[in-house]
Amino acid sequence: MARPRAIRGQDRGCADLMRVVVHAGFHKTGTSTVQQTLKRNRPALKPYVRSVLKGQMRDLLHAARGYSTWRDPFTLDKFSLRFSDLLARVSPKANQTLCLSAEELSGHLPGRPDLPDYGAAPVLAAEMARVFGITFPDGDLVFFYSTRSEGWLRSAYWEHVKTSDMTMTWEAFAETHKDASNLDDIVDAVSTAQPFPVHRAALEVSATVPGGPAAPLLRLCSVPDQAIDTLAVPLRANAAPDDAVLLALLAANRDYADRDARQAAKQAILKAAQESDRD
């Protein structure tokens, strides 16, 4: 049976001119810093941007992560309907760009079992493009991806060590998932999969400019440079702990089979590291 294609339509008249910028990834490319910049500077950005972050689209992100795991038509339909619902309930004011920023819009971080790369990202982007085109036939949709070359795979590995029960060595992870770091190839695939413009910015470059990693995204949202230059840019968000802490987390994953005991041990390690940083 073919997958259902119906999407709830909207009747908004001139709202068909809605402009949406989707920042859909990737993990470990400065996305947390981008989102903190959007959150911290909401008043200054209000004339230009209506931002929607992770906490405002939990159900949508749950479906995106699910599809990246299972790649099944049912979960993709769920994602489509939840994206349609989001467009229906979030209305930017006149002259505002609607900015959706969440790396999980491209699915889970690669490196989980049976998840070798961001292969789901082009499918999810194509589905967002399809839904948007039905909902706002005259609207303007832009995709934006932050990328990273230097150190991405190692950062992804330690994120898994920190947040999951991964016990694999770095060397084994790097060999198994060596192709996952080809983020520009995924952006190219997104461009091919759907008709709307796709932009990218490398963290190695964006982290060095006024406004930090959020600057390229904000320019796509029509925020003028003079406004970007005055924003409060947070220190690097979600930075990895130092190597000693990471190795202790890896040891905890190996030493504790019980999930609750493992989580308690890892929380104690991270708390001790935070207290040490404050001393």
C-alpha cells in the first residue's frame, strides 16, 4: 500500500508568503551555541526572527529521530503530520522569518547501532519541503546546515560515550564510522532531494566572525549585520570535557552493567569535573 500523502492544508491568505529557515543540523557543529544565541537574544532579534527551538517541537524531533532509526513509512508520515502541525500553530509576525533550529531534524547523531551516517537527513528535508510547499504554495523555504571537518568524528564519539553506554574504543569507532563525517556530502544530497535553496557554513569559519556560529543563519533570516554585531554570543556551548574526564566516563560505561548505577557514576564524574573547573 502506498504511503498516505495527505497533509492538513492552511487557509491564511497572505500568510502564504511566509518565510521559513530550517537549521537542521548537524550535531557537534556549534548548534548548541547557535541555539543559545537565538534564545539569549530573543528581544534584540524579535523585529526579524521568530525562533522555534527544541523544547517547542519535541514531538516532531521524536519522529525525526525515530525515522532515522527505523526508516519506515509510518514514522515518516508521523514526522510529516507533526511538521504540518508545527507550521499551523507557530505564526511569525509581519516581517519576521520563522527560524527552526534543531540538529535532530536530521535524525540521531550517527554512531548508534545500525545508524552509520546521516542518510535520513535528505529524506526528512524532502518531506519538510513537500509539506511546506502544500501548506504555503507561495512561501519561501530555506535549509541551512552547519558543518565541520576538523575533529567532528572524535567529538561525535565522545558525545556517545558521555550520553550513552558506548564501550567501543575510539580507534574502533573511527574505523566503523569513518564515512559519517562527510557532512558536505549529506548537504549535497539534501540539495538534490528537494527544490528549495540549501546553504551551509563550516564551524571552522563561522566561529571566528562577529555573531559566532549563529551569524550565517541569522543573515539567512534577514537580520542586518549591524544587529548581528551587537548580539551577546555565549561561550562555546556543550563543549566536551577534558580527556581525563572522558576516559573516566568510558571506564564507567565498561564497569557498570546496571543502567542506574552507570548513570549515577557518570553524573558524579561530571559533577566533580564542573566543581574542579570552578576552583
